[in-house]
Amino acid sequence: MISKLVKINDKFSIGAGQPLTIIAGPCQIESAEHCQMIATRVQEIAAEFPVNLVFKASYDKANRTSLSGKRGVGIEYGLEILGNIKSKLNVPVISDIHLPDQAKIASEVLDILQIPAFLCRQTDLLISAGETGKAINLKKGQFLAAPDLKYAIDKIASSNGNDQVLLCERGTSFGYRDLIVDFRNFQIMKDLGHPVVYDATHSVQIMGGAEGKSSGNRQYVANLSAAAVAFGIDALFLEVHDNPDQAPSDGPNMINFLQFQELLKRVTKIRALS
């Protein structure tokens, strides 16, 4: 089945026959200046390659492993920061929403609303996101079989027929800390009729593996990304940071600017052959 195109405002579309889309940025917003710096550098690097770019950063990481985990700057200030980046750099932006009443507020700034993996079955959240009419990046839960995403898609479309849905693979957990990527899921998700995103950096996360926070294995990101692009995904999700080892969250699975540049060089060559 050929997936429908998901339009990102009037800038570009994600799906079959389109350039590879890169969704990239830090795990969470640490400050306005830091976020602007990363967005600028990510955009400069992406401009070297035949890709479309969406900048990502979370204003609130509401699913931290422990209560002490840093969550970000909050929705009001976070959306202000993302709005400024969107305006100054002319780049689409994406962030997570966690509650139904956040959908409308976030949609006034964000070009894509992201549904966190742990919340991919939350009916009220999915309906509220769908009602905005915005594109939605629906992350497949670590606990969910890929075919069952069709029910989440139906919830998003239930109120106004919103079919602008991206399906995002980020690995499967079996009750332990490691995530396993079943590449069959890419085809299964494509067969649901929507563009497929691969979240490469969260796929190497070790959930709760560092004394109350997540650890990770970033050394696998490049190879997994290359394999996913060869498989035919439509977008690649990468968390990028200037100094991952000092990041307040997801540091062990984030990549730095040089790794990001080398990864894009590799995957765009693969994409050109497909």
C-alpha cells in the first residue's frame, strides 16, 4: 500500500516519493539560548544534504524514570522558545503533548504534535490531537504490536477525519530495559497507509538503566539508521546535542553534531540508491 502524504504546512510533505525528512534536536529544552544554538547548527548541517528538516525539542518530559528527573521549561515558555526558533529559522517544529487540554494550545505553535509512546492508546489525548487538524507523530508504544496502531489512527480521525498521521517506530520492550527493533514493523506500519518514522536514538535507550534515569548505547544509532533508511522509511528521528554526556536527559543515546553530520552523509547515500 502506498502511504498518504502528510503535509507539513506549506513547506513540504512526508511520504512516498518525497525527500527523507529528518526530525532532529535535543531531548528537552534547557534554555532559550541553548535551544536556539542547537537548532541553528542542526539546520546548517541538514542544509548540506537532500533532506527536509523538522526541529524537535520537548518543553516537558512528563515520563521521566524518577521523580528527580529534569523535565524541561514547561509548556508556556517552551512554546515561546519553539515559536521563536520557527520564526527566525523558518523551520517546522515538533514537541510532545501529554494531556488533552495541551493539544489546542500547542497546535497554535507546533507544526507537528507528538504523541509519546507511553500515551499512544490514550483516547482523549488522541481525539484532542486529531481535532486540531495538525500533523501528528504517533509513537508506537514499547508494549504495542504494530498492527494495533490502526485503533489509535481511528481515534485521531474520529472527530474530523484527520488523517495526517506519521507512525513512529521506537523499539519494543519485553518487560526488561533494552529495546529491540523489529524491522518487520516498518512494513506493517506502512501497510496501514501512513508514512513511517524511525526514532533511532530512543531505540537504543536503556530504560531506567542508570540509577533512576535512562541510559543508552549511542554507538548503534548510525547502523540502525542506515538499515532503516535502506528499508524505506520516510523520516528519521534523531536526538542531537552539543554535549550529550552533559545533557539532563537521554544523554547516553543522543548524538553530537559531528555524529549527526556523518550519519546524514551515510543515510542520504543509501536513500539515493533506493
